[in-house]
Amino acid sequence: MSVKKQITRTAEISIDKQGFLRFKIIEGSVIDEEDALDNLLVIKTISENKKMLKLIDLRGKWKMTKKAHEVSEKNVSAKNTIARAYIIDGFLTKLLLKFFRSFSSSDCPQEFFTDEEEAILWLKKQF
């Protein structure tokens, strides 16, 4: 499989050789509602709206407006996702995200990692 890649104002979105959809926020980005919609449209286009394993890299310094967060949350669906692995900066962040996740229902398997290789191994087991 060839690598497909698109870069928006706030993110790099690609399908890698393993077939994962990779989403990485660009360092220093401030994601607003329009950016969130743009990123979602690119994801839909690049994935050809197929159900995929997703590797989401949230490391680095960036911000997201409340409206952008609402748009992103509203459009997260199991319809086009087999499983999601989130890569984050640190262990404390991982614990906090797991805690907050416990209050919401998940539509597909998802896990938080501080190591990219561990995230990839976990994703491979989900397929």
C-alpha cells in the first residue's frame, strides 16, 4: 500500500504502509471549529470513508477551542473506526485521560499510550 498524506493548517493526516490512519497535530497549532471540520473532511477523504485503525498523536504543545472540541466529539464514530490508539506526552496525562474516559461510553476500543511502538502493537491486536 502506498502512503497517502495530506497536511492541513493544524494536522498531518496520512495512511501509512501498515494501513493505519495517522493523525498528528502540528506543534503550536490552535485548532478552531473550521480547522476541526477541515481535519474531519481530510480524514474522510483520505480514508475513502473505510473503517480503519487510527493512530492519533496528541503529543506536543497545541490548543483546541471549545467549539472545535464539540465538533470533534460529535463526529467521532465507530462507523469508520476499528480502534483508536492515542499517543500522549506523559504518564500523568495518561492517567487523567483514562479517568475522564471512564465517565463516557466508548463506541470502539481505544487506549492511551506514551510510547508509539506500544500503540502500534496494540492496534495490530485489534484487527
